[in-house]
Amino acid sequence: MKKLITLILAVLLLFCSTVNASALELLGMKKGDTDLDGKITSDDARTVLRCSVGLYIPSLLIRSLFDLNSDGKISSEDARLTLRLAVGLDGTGNKPVSKETLAKNISEKVSEKELDRLMRGLCSMGSRSVIFPKTNKKAADYISQELKKAGLTPEMQTFYYAGIETQNITAVLNEGKKNGKILLLSSHYDCWDGAEGAIDNASGVSALLHTVMLLKESGIAFNCEIRITFFSAEEMGYYGAYHYLSTLSADEKSRLSVFNIDMAGNSLLGGGKMLSVSTNSAYVSGAVSNELSRAIDNAKNFTCNMGENGYYSPVSAGLHDIVPFEKLSIPAVTLSWREIRPAGSYGSDYGLSSPSQIHTKLDTYENFNLSSLTATTKLIINTVILSYTV
Ligand SMILES: [Zn+2]
């Protein structure tokens, strides 16, 4: 009976030029849900945008679902309002939304399942070391595919290490203004030749890929150009990072800051863990804060809860892909999980070491900690939204 009433109502509505909101509700429809799947997503916003430029013509019955502000026209403004609904914001466009609300809404979308899928994809192919060019290229293709799925246009940046061809993968997340600031989000995808490289650094790559996916989907307006680069040959001495730098003009270098992610998930083995922000590698003179370390610290205070994952160090030193940038005084940080151990072991500084599994056969998918990777990904997203959005 209910179905019959709905059908009659639908037929009657077909003859109305304007279908009002309460009639839509009776039919179980809501404004913005253009594909009637019960959810409002960025796909719906895209459909509204296509409609606004005449690339898509909805049936009369559902036309008013596209007219978010009920002004009788379907315009790009309606697409914008649909996108706001898709990221959990108010769809009237009237209330200003704080960066804190945006950061909270989007970081809540971080999915353990998605991070786990990326980790499995990267760890299942064997060592991604540059000395195994086939696997190294396979990993680069995998990352490139994931960036395409997120709606970006990745490019391979080919270079050579000891005569072996390898590549960085680069993409632009946000164009930004001419001559404005450039934020580079980076992570190395190669690993030590004898390891699966789960913590070092499939975890950093997964965190960055998931971050890119969520930020792109959100349609947020950023206040700077945002570039994404996955470096190769880090383990050989930051060759990918050096090559990336060699492709930049002096002007680009002067506008650049680098947010690097290495070992974004800690291990399930070993001792006390600390999430650390490395600003430089100057063991002797000590580490100093910079604009990015302060941005992470601000987001950490907002995120607050690292839960079971351990401690947090706002400024430390460490050897990572930031070294080539640091040499040119370009503001750079690496966010990474470390272990609290006495100085003297591998990668040690200020009593912090790389996790004991790093550069051993124990750096495997089974030994990495998904919950620390999830918390770190949220922190990355919060940092970018709180400090780099309009
Ligand atoms: Zn690493």
C-alpha cells in the first residue's frame, strides 16, 4: 500500500514544475543526494556541477534535489553547498565553519580498513629497494594508481642511482596562487634491500596516500600550493630527495617547506615509543623549531590523544629525506615513530632511535602497529587543515 501511495505521489510530482522539500521527504529523498543512494558524497557534488553547466539533465522529479539554495536555478553555488554536505558541514552556506570543525570532521574519516589495504598492497610485493628495479617500479606504479584513484594526475620523475633507473612520483593536490607558498608533503617508498619495509616506510606512504585521498575528496580551499612526492632511493642517501630538489628553480626553493613522513606506524615489538618531529640532523648544535614543527605541535594539541601509542616529542633531530632541504635552509620536518633507547644504536639522537626492527627482516606487515598509523594519519590531516586552509 505504501509503495502504491509513493508511486502515485511520484507520478503527480512529475507534473509539478517545482517539487518542494516536504514532498521530497515524503518520498524519502533529501537535497544533495542526486543518485538517491541515501548518502551525500563528492560524487553528488560533481553531478550538481555537471548539471550547472548543462552536461547532465536530471528528471523533473528529482530536479529540486540539485537546487540546494532553492533559488530556482542549478548553479555552481549549489555544487559548493552539496560538497559542504558531503564533508559533514552545514549545507545552507550561511554559517561560517571553523577550521577546527573541518579538521575534526575530516580526520574522523580516517579509516583503519583503508590504511590496512594500502599497507597490504605495499608489503606484499617484496623489497622495494632501488637495487630491485622491477619491484621498485611496481611499487611506484601502485602509488601512481592510488593517486589517480584519488583524482590526482601523478608524474614519474626518472633518475639513476649507480646506473640503476628509478623514479620519484609527484603530483599536485592544490594549485595555489602564483608566487605563493609551496607545501611539499613527502614520503619515501623504497626500503632496505633485505626487508619488507612495512614500518620503514610502507607506513609513511600509506599515511600520505590516505591523507591525499581524504583532502582531495573534501574539496577544501587551501591557502598555498600543495605538492605530493614519493621519493625513491632514500636508503641509499636521500637520492630521490636530492633529485627532486634539482628539478626546482631558485624561486620555487625560496617558497618551499617540506612535511616528510617516515615510519608513520610504530612496531608491535620493542621498547617505549615516541612520535617525534625531526627538524634537522644537527646532532651537535641541537634541534630547533620551525613553522612546520609548530604547525604539527598545534595540531597535536588539538588532536590531544595519542592513546596507547606513547609519547610525543615536538622537536628532535633525525636522518631522513629532510637532509637535502635542511642543507639549503628550507624549512622541513620529518614526522616519525622512534624508540626511547640509550644513544649509540642505529639512527640514535637525543636518546631516540629508529625502531629496533628497522633495516632487519623483522620489519614486516605482521609487526607494524595499525593503531599508531591511524593516529599519525589523523595528526597529518589536522596539521594541514589547521595551518594550510583558507
Ligand atoms: Zn625511512
